[in-house]
Amino acid sequence: MRVLGIETSCDETAASVVTEAGVLSDIIWSQQIHEEFGGVVPELASRAHIEKVVSCTRAALEEAKLEVPELVCVTAGPGLMGAVLVGFCYAKALALGWGVPFIGVNHLEGHLLSPLLNTPAPEFPFLSLVVSGGHTTLYLAKGIGDYNVLAQTIDDAAGEAYDKVARMMGLGYPGGPIIDQLAKNGNPKAIHFPRANKLSMGRTKIQLSDRKELDVSFSGLKTAVRNYLEKTEGWVPEDVAASFQDAVIDVLLNRIKRAAESTNVYRIAIGGGVAANSELRQRLTTIGLECFIPPRTRCTDNGAMIASVGRLRYINGFRTPFNGTARSRWKVGEE
Ligand code: KG4
Ligand code: ZN
């Protein structure tokens, strides 16, 4: 089955064709217009999606040498509502015009299951860390549509912390890739920034129901960086970047290890923009778990993950009615 996937929930316009055999095309247009504002401007994102969604989709179909797919999938939320609606309405119109079924996909489920496009793919059950600009959640994935939340951020998402720290340092947007690059020439032990939830970090065994134990917080870290920058003359950008990144990754790896011990699941997959981080990707392979790390372009927003989840949901009997609508908030696993 050849499946078209369209993604417009934030600042990437993306379209892809996926089959059971793999990805036939994967077109991603990253919007640059937000750079000067230091963050995504929703109205500008929606307008840019309108300009690009048709050409991205055409390019994805052409590259896959396909005129009409058998299924159309699209991000239906969560995300910036105006941006989501551009892709959602376009995909719905395509499916209606072509007379093929249509599936609205949860964007986070796309990230959560994007490692299924890897070869080899993880078998269920596996742990999946979704770390993006809007979310930081560690899931136990037991099957398609069957997930437990083991940990999540109680304030900023990891990507949001990267973006905010980059802004404080006078760097550009998005901050994640810039800090990632800068940190390569810095000393991660130069400055000791706080690791979240220090009090609970000594405990290694947790109950699944005891979720608070594994929750993370990045706002204290962000404040510590701000204080450091304000109080320190001649701070070294590379060292600040490396030390900040070291703290973020320590916290994430700590939660993954503890989640693995308490669930006895020793397979970990990662997804979301921060999963493109070189240090996280490298250090994840050193904690004794079986790792499933998608290529960088499958970590940030893409259409292939949407087509892939939509295909699996379709096979599992799920359908989105043509009068269904998009949602700005939508928990993973919720119908
Ligand atoms: O998944 P994504 O493309 O969009 C959302 O759904 O949020 O993630 C974007 C986030 C941004 O906060 C960006 O700074 C971060 O992912 N990011 C990174 C890296 N590449 C992107 N963070 C750290 N290191 C990177 N290499
Ligand atoms: Zn995303």
C-alpha cells in the first residue's frame, strides 16, 4: 500500500510516500522566516505552509513515481492550529478528490513511532523518548496505540530550553542545532549547572504508577544559565553550551536508565528534534540499552513518520471520518 503523509504542524512543510517496504520519498521544507523573531510566529507559519504544501506534496509524489496513493495521512494535531489546518484541509480535499481513505495522525505518535522506519526496527515493548520543541515525554510503547507515559517535563520541553538558552546567549533560532555545534568545542564540565529533581535522582526503582518520580524540569536549569550569564564577565559561549547540554543529557539519560530498570524493558528509541542532538545520540549508546536512533531528518518534523503511523493505524482498522477536525491538544493514544 502506497501512503502519502503530510506534515504542517509547526515550521516544516513536509510530504512523503511510504510503503510497507520503506520510504519512497521524503520532502521537507524548513521555514527560515522565523529566524529573525527568535521563535515560530504562528501566522507566518500558516502562510508559508499555504505557499509550500502543494509543491512539497507534488514533489513527494513525483519522486515516488506515483499519481494517486491508496491512503492519505496528515498531522491532525497537536500543534499550531492555523498551521495544522493548512495540511489537514489540503489532505482531506486530496483524499476526497481521489476517492481514497484519509487518516488524521497524532504528531507525537509520529515521533514516538518514527524508529519503526529504521532497519532493524524495535520490537514492542520498547521505551520511546520524544524530545522536541514542545514536548519531552518518555513512553512505554506496548503496541500501536498502546502507550504508557513514564515521565514528562513539568515545565519547559528540552527543545524549548535549548531555544531559550540560545536566545539568552544571543545566538539564532532554532537554538538546538547551534548549541549542539558550539558545544563540540567546549568543556562540558566547565560550569556545573543543576540537574533537575536532584532529590529523587538517588532512587533507582520506581513503580509505573509513581510517575512523578521520573518527571523532569528544565526551568531551573534555564534560570541557572541566565544567572551565570548575568554574573560572569567574559563567559565562554562554547563552555556554556557544552555545560548546559551536559546537564540536559544527564537528566534525560538518568530517566531512561531508571525507566528501563523499573519496566525491565531495555530497548530505547528516540524521536523529536532534540533527538538529532549529536551528544545525546552518542551518549545514549553508552548506557547498556539496545538503541534505535532514527537518522537526523527523521527526528525533526517530517512526512514519513506521519505516513508510517497512519498506515499502521489504517491496518489496525482505524479511520478518520471526513467530517473530523484537527486538534491543538491531543494526548498520544487517545482516539
Ligand atoms: O520535533 P521538532 O522539529 O518540532 C517540534 O515538534 O517541536 O523539534 C524542534 C526542536 C527545537 O526546539 C530545536 O531547537 C530542537 O528541536 N533541535 C535540537 C537539535 N536540532 C533540533 N536540539 C538539540 N540539538 C539538536 N541538534
Ligand atoms: Zn515535532
